[in-house]
Amino acid sequence: MSVPESRRQLSVPVATVEVVDDSLDAAFIHARGLTKRFGEFTAVDGIDVDVARGEAFGFLGPNGAGKSSTMRMIGCVSPPTEGTLRILGMDPGADGPAIRARLGVVPQQDTLDTELSVRENLLIYGRYFGMSRAAVRAKTDELLDFVQLTDRAKDKVEPLSGGMKRRLTIARSLINDPDILLLDEPTTGLDPQARHSLWDRLFRLKQRGVTLVLTTHYMDEAEQLCDRLVVMDKGRFAAEGSPRELIATYSTREVLELRFGPDEDNNVYADKVEGLVDRVEVLPDRLLLYTDDGDGTTAAVYQRGLLPVSTLVRRSTLEDVFLRLTGRTLVD
Amino acid sequence: MQPDTTAVLRQRHVPGSLDRVGASFGFWAFQYRRTWRGTVVSSVLTPVLFLAAMGIGLGTLVDDGGRLDGAYLLFLAPGLLAATAMQTAGFESMYPVMGAIKWVRTYHAMLATPLGVSDILLGHLLWVVFRVTSSAAIYLAVIALFGAVASPMALLALPAATLCGMAYAAPIFAFSSGYEKPSGFAALERFVIVPMFLFSGTFFPVSQLPDVLQPVAYATPLWHGVELCRALVAGTQTLADALLHIGYLSLWIVAGVTAAMFFFRRRLESTG
């Protein structure tokens, strides 16, 4: 089969050839009743997932929701206890190496070799994919440029900042031009600037047609990157949809946040605002009133003679969706 | 980079299992470039010091006693060859394995690529074969320089030493991958490796041990390695004895690799 020159720019010389039909309509990731148990503990409890080619799909949920276990099954590292799983039309149990040859993985915990240089980390990794030294070298230059680490190429990894290490991990995960990029908590522990820089890189990949699958417990990350997401809690899906759909279905247009004094009992105030809105959430430090008219509700609060220390009207976010679905906040 | 929306159409290279094991081996070889000088120096220095102090220094006293058929140096040198193979194998199979699981997380990085658990394990074990063989080769050369090699059959002592080393490496891989904390290594060193080093026939014949301890010494892989190396270096090895020793050491390797495969899978497939 001949491949047009324009499509070969990022490819590497090949020995074994495996061509996937362009008309592949099956989902890139297809799971039915996917389950993972560790002894008595059920980490993933019979989930169904379909991720289409080119989609950016997210698993949103708190720590321990089963996101990482799901990712490790999709990454063909951890075999499912039960259920069906197909990645790129293949069976992880039988075709693990062939599937992993087409995945890029950004793990939650860095697996960089800190004793090696930035460049060496990419060189050694490319060899695991059976790439020739020349192909890895060329790809390495291109990727270091993409993640803006060209000037640190010869430095050891050890002294790099957390954000730089994450960018290097992303560069490494792209060495094989993956069809699917798996990102497990890609920006956890990074400062805001580093996070935005990383999101920018991921957004570019998405525009290029790379299928992104990520887990996060940050709602802003999910909203920034995901076309579609599932809210995951205790190994199951609590809801599924685009960020906008989820907010429309499970929350109101706006949220009024009321803060009273630090020593006040918010439950008392919850009783006092009863009837103003359909739904009130009591958090330790504030009340959330779900409303379609924030300013109107604010006025109604004052009319009842209540004097909050501060009021804030904001748009609903995925955090509110999660609170509604699970009764808990995402980030403590 | 150019926009690339036709990712699926690209041809894919899936490395075969030999290539995958080779890539795993390749990582350790790549890393060794940083430390090889130190290991070569100690590979030369250790036998020189041991043979000078014990083979010649202590050996003079032993030879005066006249209890051994030949010179003590000839008795000791091949025994040390096997014992050093055991120690090199132990050293390479403890911290590097735990580090690749827990600290540097090298194995986890490899598992995100076409490499699978068995590729990772076999590649790393092959690397240990290389380390044990190369340091044993240096040892054998030093022994020859000390004039303690009696027969060309001694060349076969090299694979024999490797076999002895791997009879330790494989089960220690299993131990290291199943263990949470490095404190187990100190115990393994203190209560297993060092006693074997001292009492498995390296420095004196096992027949000198109390009767109850002799079967224990005969059960250690090291004793079989020592006997094999000693008879090969002296040129007195018979085929029947050789097959017995080789068979016993191979049994440890097969059992060790099987156990290591089990623990590696359990450890690497279930936890992040």
C-alpha cells in the first residue's frame, strides 16, 4: 500500500506493516461491563465506554473513583477482571504489544529517568517501540521543540521543574505518533502557569486529530479539554455527556454563593433561604443556591433580612454537577 | 510539526518479542555507560586482593600443613570464581529491581510501550547474565595470571560461573519484586549470601563442616557452582558430575524465573 508523502512526515521506517482501514467506524475504545477487582475491592464496576476517533474524552472524579484503574486497563497494562475491552479494534489480552505500539501514555506519576538527560530519556524510550536510532533522533528534535525544551536537551532531568518534567513526559508519549494519547491526571501538582502551558500543548494535539483520553479531578481541566466526559464515582459512571450538557442537565444556569461569618452555622441559614430556590447545598464555609437568575435571588436573600458577609454570582461548573450527583466536592 | 489528521493510516511497526527483550536489555546497557569504569576496576581489584591475601598469604600457612593435595591457591581460586559470580548476581538483582519498580519506575515506563512484563523481566535477566559473565571473565583472567589454571578446560568455568550466578539472580529477582522495603536486602545479604559465601566449599571442603550442616551446604547452588568451577579449572571434571551440577543449577534458574514471572506480573499489573 502506498502512503501519500504528506501523510508520512511523522512516520518512521517500518519493518512489520500493519494498516488499519480508514473506514474503521468502530470506536477507538470500546468497553462493555468493564470490571476491575483487587481481592474484595471493586475498583471499576462494570462500566460501558465508547470513545470515537479524534474525540477528547475525560474521566472526571475524585481520588479513588476508579479512574486510574480504568486507564491502566485501557493502556493494556492491567488485565480486566471481567467484561469486554477493544482498543483500536484489538483485544488487549491477545494484542497488547500491537495496541501499545499505537498508544501514548502520560502516567499520573512520572516515570522519567532522572539520572539521564532530557534527550536521552526520549532516545531510550523510542527504542522500546523498535524505532531506528536515526528515526528516534529526528523525532526527538521535533518533540523537544514542540514542548519547548530544546534548550534543556542536554540537561539532566533531575533539576527540571515539575511543569518541565510533565512536558517532557508528554513529548516522550508522542515519540511513536500515537493514535490515542492516555493522560492520567496530567496537571495534578502543577502551578497555574505550567498547567496552562500544558493545556495549550494538549489542545494543539487535539486539533491535529489525536484522540485524547484523560482523567482529572479538576473541573476546569475537563471543561478546557474534553468534548465529552463521564463523571465517575465509586467505580461507576454517575453521568455522561459534554460539559455543557452535564451542566444543563444536573445544574442551573447560575450559582449564588453566600458566605456568612466564620463562626456561623450554615445549616441555620439554609433553613432561612428555603423556598427561594429549588436546591441549596451547604458547604462548610458557604451556601450554594442553584438559580437561573443570580441577581434576582441575591435581592430576594436581602429582602428576607439576611446579611451575608459576601455574595457571589457565578456560572455553574462541573464541580456543581459532581456535587449534585455525589453529594461530595471533587477537591477537598 | 505539521497538522496530521490521518494518523490511523500510518504504517505501524510492532517490534517482535526478540526486539522487545533486546530493547529492555538495551536500557540497562545504556545506563551502564555511566558506571562501567567503576565496576571494571572492582572486578579486577577484588580477585587480586583476595588471591594475594588468602590464596598466597594464608595459602602458604595452609600448604605448610600439608592437608590438601595441591596448593591452597589452586583450591581457592576457582571457588572464589563461583562465589563472586553469586555476589555479582545478588548485587545486580536487588536494588536495581526494586528501583525499577518503586523509585525510578523504569519498568512502569517500559510497560507503557510495546514491552510486556515478560520482555522486561527477560531483558533485565539477560543484562545480569552479561554482568556476571563479564566480571567472571575478568576473574578468570586474573586467576590465570596468578598461575592457578591447570587446564584449557578452565574456559568452561566461565559458563559454569554464569550458571551459578543466575541460579541466584532468578530467585532474587522474585524476592526483590515481591518485597516492599529494601530492609529485606540486608537480611538476605547477612543471613543467606554471606553464610553461603563462607561455608559452601569456597574456602575449605564441606567435609570439614559438622555432619548435620553438610547436607545444607550440598543443597546450596553455590556448592554446585564451586565444585563445577574447581574441577573445570583443574581439568578433572567428569561428565556425570558436570551434568549433575548443571542440572541442579538449572533447576534453580527455572524455578527462579517462574517465580519472578509470577511476582513481576502481580506487582506490575495491579499497581501503578
